[in-house]
Amino acid sequence: MARASARHILVDSEDFCKELIEKINGGADFEELAKAHSKCPSGARGGDLGQFGPGQMVPEFDTVVFNESVGVAHGPVKTDFGFHIVEITERTE
């Protein structure tokens, strides 16, 4: 069964999410941005969500984590919680 590790940053607006993605793509530290801006309690850990399998996260999140490239900032990913920047740190099939 597939497993993945990921980290994310959760914010209220799509525009702010895009702004943070630009900063990450420009070399800003994901972990520091998560600590400074994420609304999720995981922000204190640099956005680290640990390891999980399909179905353990909301469907919008699963779609990104189990289908997109590892090591890249993806987003904005809209869920009922807000807008996420998602980075898959590891994935096994």
C-alpha cells in the first residue's frame, strides 16, 4: 500500500497562498514560512504531517500527495480548512 510523508502550510486566502508559493520557489525556507504563517497546529513543526496512507487526509489533499511530484511546492489546494501549500517529502508505492 502506498505511503507518503508531507508538509503543508494552511492559510485563509488563495492570493496569500500563491504569494507564499512564489517565495518558496524563490528559495525561501518552507519550514520557516510554515512556522510564521500556517493556521494548522502542524505549523509549529514546520508544517510536518508525518507519514500517512491514502484516505487518511481529505480527498483534495490525497489527490495531490499520491499523484504529484515529490519535493515540489504544490498549491493552492483548496479544502474546507482553507488554502494549502503541499510538499510531498517522501512517497512509496
